[in-house]
Amino acid sequence: MRRPPDRGEADLGAVQLITDRGLAHARNEDAVAAAVLEDAAGPAIVIAVCDGVSTSENPQVASNVAARTGVAACLAALAADRTASEAVGTGLEAASQAVRAVGVADGHAPSCTYVSAVLRSNDTGESEITVVNIGDSRAYWLAADKSATPSRRLTVDDSWAQALVDAGAMTEEAAMRDPRAHALIRWLGADSDHRAADTRVTSVRVRGPGVLLLCSDGLWNYLSAADDLAALATAAEPRSAARDLVEYALRGGGSDNITVALAPVMPQQ
């Protein structure tokens, strides 16, 4: 029987966080962190989700250090009046350095994926989402109805499957069936060749109602299309919706750790 330590939940009001061990793994190597900055420009929600690379040493340490450090550095940058794009880049670099600093006696250096976002509303009736990622943890904008900005994925995976798709060698469906589909081509860790110049930042303006979703592949392995995720993520209040997403992955097999961060976006009056 699964017991409470298998799952961690946090209700920050502006964002719901859940990380679950799943059904197949002995431990949870995912991590999630979030914080809210209140300033003159209005509230800014900062979120990070990380997935430890199981073939590395102590991946759970890497993911936890990256998530906490990334959010703290991004929050500090926003408080210092940096732009959201600058702030998520600062968070990523801080997370990268923190993971590189994790010691390992032998074996493969601790490593993890990283996706982070800043969500901020403005007085135009829109909200701005700024995202940075390395690896295959994802961010999505999910519309609650037809009056909102259409649902879409906001990140591009750094994976073997995505590389095949980008090269025109396979369709996405065929690439995901390849045994190497989830092999990462970029990650955070001492053995990574990540450089600041390679940082990929995406900013979009959206109009609600809808939700910002950050998740590990433990969720999107079972439900990856933005419209399908939106149907589940916007059908209930945010806390219940976050649980529904995790339960969907568990019912599908729960073959990996599952992490969800869900931040609602309402229409501005």
C-alpha cells in the first residue's frame, strides 16, 4: 500500500505543487519549488521542476538543489528589477552551478533536467509567461475555454526523440517509440556541456482563463497533447486539478516519478 511519504504536496495559493514517487521507482528523484514575489509591478510567480537523471549518482540531490537554487536566484533577480527573461536565465545558471558543486566519490556526476517559469500579470488584461528549460521536463499553457489564448506547449525537449523530429528523420509519434526516445542531449551536471550562451528562453503573452503547467515526463509520458492536458487541468479547482493529473499518470502505469506545478491565470478585469 502506498503511504503519504510517497507524495509531497504544497498549496501556495497562487500555485499548486505535487511530486509523487509513482509506482515503479524505489525513490522520488523529481523535485519542485516555487515562490511568489509581491512588488509594485504586481505578483510574480516563480516555479521550477527538475527530474534527476537515474543513471547518475544521487540524482535526487541534483534535482532538489537545482529546483531550490533556481527559484531563489530567479526571485532575487526579479526583486533587483531584472526582466523576467534575465531572471529565468539567472536562475538556470545558479541551478547549473549548484548541481556542478554536488560532490560525488565515483560513478556518474549527479545530474537533472530543469524547467522554470515566471508568470506575471499586467494591466493590459494579459499575463506574461517566461520559460527556460534544459532536458525533457516541460511547460504548457492550457486554456480553460475558447475565449482564452489557445493551449500550447512552451518548451522544446532536449532529447534524442526531439532531435530526430527536428532533423526530419522521424515523425514525433515514431520518434517516441524509439528505444532511445528519452535519452537526453542536454542536462544540468558536472558532466554537462551547458553554456550560458546556449540558454533558450521563451516569453509568451496569454489571456485567461487557463493554467500554467510545469511537469516532469512522469506526467507527459501518459498525456502529452496540450489540448488533452487542458481538458483535465481546467476541469476542477487548481488543487483538485493537480491531483487529477497525477492520478491520471498513476492509473496509466506510474512508471516514473510524477511532478506537477499548476498556476491558474484568470481574466483581468
